[in-house]
Amino acid sequence: MKIFNSLNGRTGKQSAIRHIKRAHGTGDRWLLATTVVLAIIGIVMVYDSSVAIAFRDFSDPYHFVREQIKWLVLGLTAFAVVSRIPYGLWRRFAVPGIVVTLLLLIAVFIPGFGVRALGAHRWINFGFFVLQPAEFAKLTMVLYLSAWFATKEKSRLLAFLLLVGMVVGLVILEPDLGTAVTILSTSMILYFLSGAPIAHFIGLIPAALAGIAGLAVTQPYRLRRVMTFFNPDADPLGASYQIRQAILALGSGGLFGVGLGKSRQKYEYLPEANTDSIFAILGEETGFVGSVIVISLLLFLVWRCFKIAKRVNDPFGKLFTLGVGSWIGTQALVNTGSMVALLPLTGVPLPLISYGGSGLVVTLIALGIVYNVSKSDS
């Protein structure tokens, strides 16, 4: 059964003119407010979680929060700009965007251009800033697939698998399995929502799970993480150390937390406290109540994306908004699920909360486009 019955034969030019006329309307204020609130919470938590490592590495307890504020200002500026650009015009950048993404994902392996850190090739140094192409790939994949799936087409499964395989494969080679899972999951959800046969989706799920499982056991460090997921008591000072410290942080928070700024785990007990493990610090300082509030805000943000998509008749705008909501929801699920030991530890940031310039700016750009979509009439 087809999900969207509103696909029609409008030309790209007619669609663009229609979007321009609607570009300056009133957007979804709940989406805007939730985005800003989550970003502010992120600034507070980046400071709280990074004080110790910032002082250790830079002799400046404000180093990471200062950088995050710079990226937030840039991201909010980008949000404001793209929210005024008719979203239909972004369709023209779908193909160039995916081509640039593939080139950037390859460039991380070029010596002198790509940055290698902690055994991974995930960044590109442009001199005045460092870019993480895998974060950029989340946005360009949603953009490209939305533009592609907005038109009816037969037998596109093989082409879809080829594209996703190239992007996800390059991300895995960095290696960054967590981001690869996010991109793969978001792509499959968009493929299904575009009206693809349910049989394709049923076949893709076990294939994807088998592929992820295969990747998890082919690398020793991934295999150790999987084994500690099933047996958290194994190797308490090695592979299971991070998840044990994360659970300890969450348990220490109790109902209302130990108080902002009073985390003990941030003093170099919990690895990646300001990035992948920031939710554990948040839970320690604000407790169960604070954790539920942040999770509720993230769920509300995803729900607003889906609600906006429901009101929009344009297939491209509908699919793009669904894609962004799926991306944020999947990433938040993987992050929080791994912190409470419901999922194996993969290492992905919490959207709008964790430290990281590329992820923050790209997410705000995506939400800015969604905000522009929300200005369209149903």
C-alpha cells in the first residue's frame, strides 16, 4: 500500500514558485521553541561535563563550552537563514550534495587533509575549522532520498542499496559504526515511507541486522563491546568500563539528581563525558526527573516533525521532514539506549546536547529547513 497518495505531476519550477510565495509565513513555533530549549540545555551540560577534561587538556575550564557557544551561534544563524529560503529550492542541491558528501567521506583518508585521532579517520582540517563529514552525510542523505523518492519510480531497490552501501560503507571504514547505523536506519525508514513495497522492507530488516551483527564481531573492540552488553560484569576495567560508569552515574542521580555542577563521574571517571556519555552526566546531576524531561523534549521535537509532515501535501517537503524526524529520533534512541545498557555501546552524540560543532550545526540547518516546510499550507 502506498503511504502518500498526493504525488502528482507538478514540475519543479511550479513547485518552487509555490514555495516562494509561502516562504515568509509563520512556522511551527513549538518546533522552534523546543529546538532552542534543547540547545540551551546542551550548553549547560557541555560546560558541566567538560570542566575537568578542559582544565586537563587546555588549562581552561571554559574551553569546550566556549567552542560550543560559537558553534551554537553559527548554527542558530544558519537556522534563521535556511528557515527563510523556500524549501523547494533545496531539491536542486540534492545531487551535488550527495556527490560532495562522497568526496568528503573519501577525503578523510587522505594524509595531510584528513585528521586521524584515537585510531579513527573522521575529520577534515580546513585550517580555520574542522569538519566531520559523517555528520554532513546525515543531512545530504535525507535531502537526496527525499528528492528522489518524491517522484514515482519502479525498481529502485538496487539503486537505493548501492547508494546507501557506498555512504554507509565509507562511514564504517572511518570507523564510525554508530553514525553508520543512524544513516542506515533513517534511509530505510524513508524508503518505506515513500511507498516502497512492504516485502522490500521486510527483507531489508534482517539483512541490515545481519550486516550490523557481522560488522560488530569482525573487529575485536566491537566484539568486546557486544560481549560486555550481554555480560556487563566481564572486564570491568576494560571493555565494560564505560557502560558501568555510565550506569553508576545514572544510579547516583536518583530521583532529582546530585545537583547541577556536582557530578563526580565527570572528573575523568566516565570516558567521553561531554560527547557520547553526556546523557549519563545529565542523569547524575538532574536525576530521573531531569532525564525524563530531556527525553520528552526530544520525543516532542520528533513528534512535531511528523505532525508537520502530516499537514504538508508536497511529497518532497513531507519526506524531508519525516527524514529529519527519523534521524533525530534514531540517534537519540541509540545514544540513550546505550547509556542505560538497553543497546550495545556504539558511540553517537545526543542531538543538540552533546559537544560537537559539526553535529550541532548540521542538525540546526536540518531543523531550519523543517521550520520552513512548516510554513506551507496543508
